[in-house]
Amino acid sequence: METIGEDLRQMIRTPLSPSHVEALRAAGKVVTYPKGTIMAQQGEKANRFVYVEEGEIEVVNPFTGERHYPSTIGPTQFMGEISLLYGGTASLPLRTVVDTRVIEVPRETFLTLMSQIPEMSDIIITVFAARRRRQLEDGRSGLYLIGEEADRNVRRIAEFASRNRLPFASVPLHSPEAEASAKSCGIDDRTPAVIFGSRVPITDATPDKIARLLGLNIDFSGDEHFDVLIVGGGPAGVAAAVYAGAEGLRALVVEDIVLGGQAGTSSRIENYMGFPTGISGADLLWRGQVQAMKFGAQFAIPRRVTTLEAQENGAFCAAFENGQRVRASSIVVASGVQYRRLPLKRLADFEGSGVYYSATEMEARYCKDTEAVIIGGGNSAGQAAMFLSRYTRCVRVLVRGSSLAASMSSYLTSRLEADPGITIEYNSEVSALEGGEHLESVTIRNAETGQSRKVAARALFIMVGAAPNTEWLSGLVKLDAKGFVVTGLGVPASPFATSYPGIFAVGDVRAGSVKRVASAVGEGSVVISKVWEHVKQNTT
């Protein structure tokens, strides 16, 4: 807590007005809890909003049972975190310090109040967001990753948590923190591990298991029906969720890896209006997700749609990789693109251990003070080079063509050329990878001269050859020769309508789209007007 600025400290403690408190009292009930009562257990469903009238509540360290932060929650303040919006779980335990009287409001009733009283909603969401930022900044969390530096699977969990803005603490093997955490769970402190709280060592940890513990991964019975199913959690999909929720549509966003898509991997976006000093893709998309949840949109992460079926009543049925299904009156295809896996020997051996497809603070830590190689000539590659140059000894950018003019924004090209820590090599490609358990060197071949040379490198970033994620559409809509969704069809014609009524496409997955974050956000926002018309026509 000591590292948090005074402005953030004040946001966390912002009080509600007397009228807001009366509204909570009318909707909930007053309860008194004795000293030492556990108000929320780590991993327990966030099912109620708690406002403190008298008394004091503290955040508890799940491993030691001691107070986790110097500050506590007192009168005029309230319990809760962002997970309350989506029905997730508590990230840390909370306990009464003295006998404490509170107002409790069930989650569903609370969400209704939030929609009815926007001023109260703004205060609460600001505090919830500030609390999440505090946890992200200071690394105080009940999710402990031991040995991230030594284990690829632990690094995978760290990447999932980091890119989804989920707080976690990462401690090296054999450190005092690792030993204490392992001892509390009764496991070997010499082995990499993922721990959730003091009682839950997670064997064979996967993003899906972590998502379940944190309440991100929704289970569906097959009877759920949504007005719109948005497939893809990048800028276009999140923008669509914001506007769908604002229009009163019941919306579900499904993302198979992490929120943000390709944009979420950008360490700094400088040409997005309203952010003159730039903003990371992850932060931009997280803000959008919170905004969408405020309006009632739901997110299921990680969830992958495998097939889509059209039903006789005009609705659609989407099946997930785990066999569960949901139905929807309309579909927004915002599944974006993914970088192609290059045909290099041992590529799979080094993925996550030297070969990466994004450049965030996670990857920057792995290649600090070494040489990094980036394959690609687009804006993502340029932003990655600028970001990584602050951490690495040098960055080498490999471009297949003879110029960046056609693929990269002018301001980025100028910065790359002026940075002494960045080298651009044109007409170049990687032909081989070498190393033991981690990447140690790459072979670079010049296409013009045919000459090859080996370069010592601990990290290779592949940001080239974007391919659309459209296999799950099951042949329902028209695609172009490269697999992108053809739009501008339908009767009447719409810029985002596909060849099948009720299916719309936005963002990078759409044929002919402008591959920019602002464009994707705009398309996701605008398409909802057509979705709303389609849903209305099919329900009246």
C-alpha cells in the first residue's frame, strides 16, 4: 500500500452520498457481524455488495492470516472488487477487526441499482478499478506463481493472468517467499508451482483452471439465450459489447485466449484519440471490459467457439470446445486474426521459452539485457521494437521487403530509424533456431545475397502473416480467398452484414477492413445498431 500514490489512495476511499446509502438500505438488509468473522473467503463467489456503517474490515494474507494492507475498510466505505460486476470470486480474504454493522445488498439487486443510479455506479466502479490497479501494481494477491523463471507452464499462467489484468504474485524458486508459500500448502518448495490461497496448490495448472477459480469461466447449461453472441474480445468485440449493453441487449463476449486480441499485445498505442501520451492495448481493452460489464454484458474467458449452427427459428447455436452450447438471436464475428506459425524446425520447442507472439512487460522481463529479434514490418512490430529497446541490449527488426513505407505508420518508422538501440534489416528472414531448453540463437538469411549468419538471441518475436480466425463459422458465411469474412451484403445492404442474415462481422476479421485499433472500435460500436434492428424484427 505504501507505494500507491495519494490520488489512487483517495479514489479507493471515496464515500457514497447519503442518498446512495439510503437506496442501498432500502434494497438490502442491515447485518451485524462479530469481531473475527470472515466476510469473504478467497475463491468464494462475489454474491453481495457490503457497505460498512460501523466497525472495520481488513484484508487478510491467505498464507499468514495477518493483515495484508496497512489500511482497512471503515465506516462510509464498502467491500468489493471488479469481480462483483461479473459474478467472479474474491481474490483475497476479508475479516472483521471489531464488531461491524453493514448493509448487504444481493448482487443482482445491486447491479439493478447501479443501472438506475449512474452517479453511485460511477463512484463504485472508480473504487473497484482503483483497487484492482493497486493489486496489479504491488503484486499482493492470493494467486502465487512459484518458479515462473524456470517453468514454461507457470509462465503461461503468468501471461494469461497478466494480459487479463488478474493480480498475481510471482516469486523465484528457493526464495523465502516461495518457501513460506509452499510450506503453508505442504508442497515441495524446490518445484515450480501455482498456488491459490493457502490451501489450494493447483496441479497441472492451465488458464482454464485459473479462470474457474477466479470465476471468469462461465458454465452454460444449453438453455441460455442471448440477444447477441460476440465472438472475439479484441477492440471490435469489446466495443460491440459496450454498445450492446447500453442498448439493453443481452450480450455475451467469448474470447478463447485473453482479452484484447492483437491490440492487447501492444505495449503502447500512441495514435488512438484521447490518449496523447499513449496507452497500452491491455489497459485500453480492460477499461472497455469494465464499461461493458457496467451495462450488463457478460464475458466468458477462455472459451473457444468450435462450431456455429443456424436454427430453423432464425436463431443460432454456438458450441464450445468443452461441448457446452449457447443460443443467440444474432452473431457478431470479431474473432480477429492471429500471427502465423512460421515453418521453422524446433519452433514449438521454443514457444514460450524464447519465441513469442506478443511484446508486453512479461516478455520484456525474459529478454532483459540480451538481444531480441522481431520478425515483421507492421505497426505491432514497430511498437514492440520501441518498447523492447528500453529493456534489451539491442533489438533487431527483420523485414521481408525493401521498405516499411507501405506497412508501418510514418511516426513509428522515423523513431525506429533514429533509435541507436534498434537495427532494421530489410530483405531478411529467420531460417533456423538453436538452443537447449531456451532459445539461444537464430540464423538470419538475406534473400538478396543468399548469405546467412548466426546471431545470439534470447528472444524471437513473430509478428507477421496474420491469418483470420474463421474456421468456427462452419461455412455459413461467404469468405474471400484468404479466409476473411466478406461483408456489405444482405437486404438491405449493410457495411458489416455477411451473406447470412443475423451474422455480422467487424474488425480485422472482415475483408477489406482497416487494420487499426480506432477503426475496429468504430466498427464494433456502429454494428450494434444493425444488430438491434435484426433482434427487434425477429422478436416482434
